[in-house]
Amino acid sequence: MKVAIASGKGGTGKTTLSTNLARFMAESEPVVLVDLDVEEPNSGLFVAGELFHDEPKYKMIPVWESETCSLCGNCQEVCNFNAILKMGDRIMIFPELCHGCYACSELCPTASLPMQQKPMGELKHLRSGALDFVESRLMISEEQAVPLIHQTLRYVDESFSPEVVKILDSPPGTSCPVIEATRGADLVILVTEPTPFGLHDLKLAVDTVRRLGKEFVVVLNRYGIGDDQVEQYCAAEGIHLAARIPNQRRIAETYAAGKLLYREIPEVAEATDAIASLIHAHAAGGS
């Protein structure tokens, strides 16, 4: 069971919900929390645990071996990302554009483009009671988050049983990193806020998960500010509004102190319990 916590924009409360939901559920069952916002992971600010595993992560890029190259230009033709060019009597490789798809290497008739490792980040796995926390962090200057997200999800799949609930704290927006983080999810929880910006980006997120064919629900954070247009939109589109988390100064103060909200705020505990029950019902085949 994989539950992706996503949104159309940043700052809506994905990490707030992910960390509180994971800790809440881990009080009664094994849970895995995975921070897939690899460009700026911050779930670890709220999850303390003992380091279980730590490893560097690499992506594969081609290296040109001029001695055997026939300069046929096939590598340039098969690259969909303009990461490799034939310039006169040279083959130029742009590692920042390379997606590590192996097309140029595998289809080179003279095997002149072997792949080699290039560091791109690190993965850490911590344990705290029934909660396992996996976090990956992209290296500074690295531009592509998708390869690291893909490897992180593969580590999770290889390390944990399919029956264990996995909560995926996804990147913001609707671009490639979000697609990679949510495409294998069984359920997507879209976190939004009752503002015009929240509604605008929620619509983008809804369109994205619908195109992916994913089941999804909406959680309304900072309930009480703005207007009711998000609720009207959800009602008109037949979207289940799973919970409302109120806008309170105490919530902001507790969050800023690095504390878990459900332990301090009854309204957050109630919302978290409702979302956990929804996840259990979905896992059992309900709605």
C-alpha cells in the first residue's frame, strides 16, 4: 500500500501531513515514511531515529572513447534529451542533460560510449520503533531529481513488504519529479488551502492524477482562511474531501518548534485519524 501526499504547489502542508500521519499510524502498525522531495527534504526535521543504512547514489552517464568511435552520429540521433552531439570529429556529452537511458550506449555500433557512475546524492534509512524513515537528498548542482526518486522507490520496494503502508512525501507541483513519485501509488492525497492560488494549483494536480489514472482525495489545510471555492470545486467534481485541518496560530507555533501536531492539537488528531481510517479502508478494498 503506497500513499502519496502531493499538491499542486509548495507550502500547502504535505510534509506536515506526511510526518504526522506516519507517526500516528506507527503507534499501531509498521509504517514507512519516504521523503521524495529530494531537492529539499525536510521530513527528517520531525522524525528522529537510529541510522540503519546510508549509501551514496549514482546516475549513469556515457563516456566517449574516441579510439574506437566511427563518428557515425547514431548517438546524437537516438538521444531524446539533446545530451550528446556530434561536432565535427568529436562527440560532446552534456551530463546535466543526460537521463541515463542507455540508448546511446546500447545502440552504438562500435561500443564507444560505455556508461559510468556519476554521484548524484545520498540515501539514508532510519528506524524509530515501528516507523522506518527513508530520505534521499540530491547533491548541490545536480539538476535532475527523477533518477534519485526512482532509485529511492526501488530501495523501498526491495526493503519492505508490499503489505506495509508506505507514505510518500512527494515533491510539489505537477512536473516530472511528481509524476515519478506518484505513478506507483495506490492512493494520492492532495493537500491544498482555501485560497485562489490553492484552488488554481489544485486543479492542475487533479488533472495530473486523473491522467495517471490514480484514485485520490483532497485534504484542506489552513481551513478558515480565504473562501469556500475549493469546497465548491470538490463538490462539483465529485472529489472526496477527506479532512479539514484548521488554521490556528497554535498549529504554526507547534510546527515551528519541530513538534508533531496530532500530539498537541485535538483537531489535527481527529483529522489524522480520519485519514488513517480512509487508508485502511482503501487497503481493505473499500472506498
